[in-house]
Amino acid sequence: MSTEQKVVIITGASQGIGAGLVRAYRDRNYRVVATSRSIKPSADPDILAVAGDISKPETAERIVREALDRFGRIDSLVNNAGVFLAKPFVEMTQEDYDNNLDVNVAGFFHITQRAAQEMLKQGSGHIVSITTSLVDQPIAGVPSALASLTKGGLNAVTRSLAMEFSKSGVRVNAVSPGIIKTPMHPVESHSALAGLHPVGRMGDIRDIVEAVLYLENAGFITGEILHVDGGQNAGRW
């Protein structure tokens, strides 16, 4: 088995941004470990599909074990799996809270810890998480308390781990999107959602993919929260 090609793990890989990332990394000759609850096997021998609930530690263990068994190394991890709930804070339920913490926080923690262990052994690696610009620039009329609580935590831990791993060869960054055209947003909502960005349009999947790939290749950048949000983070409008 050759171990010369780099290997990336991508969570939430079955659709939207995740599926776009799988294609983009394959186009750059990476071997890809693609995971989500509903991921289907791939005919491409350089794509390993691992189905499972990313919030569970046993899923993270299986992903890393199968990645090493199949490809022999782990070079990058993209924490793309996530949920977003636009709901008034006082109406949120225990189930809402549990689901957001499970996917957004536990889903980051378990796979990142295990992938980082392998990266630290080899003295190189890159971890990038997809967060949200609502953390830094909440929008009136878009209730986002659980997004701020969970994705804001990912922004903070990105900087913390960047410092912890700074001399190890492992970089840690995040991409903070605005609202992106993915299957979670019906077409009839696009016009209204476009108005939530200073530039007057929603983001495209390729905008986020290109940002992740930029960070992937930017060897002098770590601890960065890269806003790809049509100007949302710049101020009020």
C-alpha cells in the first residue's frame, strides 16, 4: 500500500459543502475518508465512506481506524458536520440543546482528538472546522443562541489548539461562513437570505470549499477564523 498520497477526513460529507469538499480534495489527489450518517459507498477506491453518527466516540474510533487500515495515514481533518437551529431561545427544548451539543461539539471533540493523535505522531497535519459568522455578528430576526454557544466554542478551541500544537507541525484553523446555498435552504428562501449579506447574495458551496483549500495550502497560517460571509463580519448594514 502506498502512503505517498495525503489523506483527509471530511465529516458531514454526503451533501452540500461536505460533498463539494470531497470532490475538491479528490481533484487535488488526496485520498478521502468521507463520513456522515447517510454516506453511501463510493466506486472510487481512493474514497472510503464510513457511515455513522459523528457525535459518538465509537464512530470517531472507527473512522480513524479504517482510515489508517485503508490508507496508512491522516494528514487533514475537515469538521464540516453541523446543525443550525433558528428558534427563539426561550422556546428551545432539551432535545434541541442535546442535538446541537451532540453534533456541533461532541462531533468535533471525538474525531478531532483521535485524528490529532495521529497527526502529532507524524509531526504534521491540518485541522479546519466550519463555524458561522453569526457567532461574531448576530442578526436581528435570526435567533441563533445555540449556534453561538456551540460554533462559538469551536472558534475558541480553534485558537486554543493552534497554540497547543503550534510547535508540533499541526495547524488548526476555521472557516466562518455566511448563509450558503445548500439543500438545507429551499430555493424560495434564497431571495430573503441574500439580503442578510452586505454584498446582497448568498454564498455558494465553492466559496467555502475554496476557503478550506486556501487554508490547507497556507502553511504559515494557524489559529485563523477565516470569514467567508459576504461582509457580514465587517459590521452593521
